[in-house]
Amino acid sequence: MPQNARGKLLTVSKACELYGLSPLLIYHWIRYKKFDYFKVGRKVLFWEADLLDFLEQHKVGTGEGVEPGGTHK
């Protein structure tokens, strides 16, 4: 797959293999345009960085470094 500053261009199956995601979940995100993608015939491609940025935006923190009540230590 091609590569540039945004990482590799991934297929749905390659992203599933690399990140342990289900194809149905990725197709759901694509359907609701959660990140940019390319459609080449029936094949869906997207930059690895776009997927990782999306995942990073949905990261749930551990709460480490936060006092009870939400103030930082």
C-alpha cells in the first residue's frame, strides 16, 4: 500500500488485522463519515493517520492525576 506523511493507505481488512477492530465497526464509521476515506470501485481505503486520529479522539482516560471532584493534582 502507498505511504506518505499520513502513514499507510489501509483497507478495511488490513485495519482490522492491525488494530483488532471488527469490519462491521469500521464500515459503520465509514457510513456515518467519522473519518475521510476513498472509494475505488467497491474497495474502501483510508489513511492510517485518519483512523488513529479518530481513535485518539475517543480515548477514555484512566482518571490518573485527577483529584476526586475533577480537579487536577
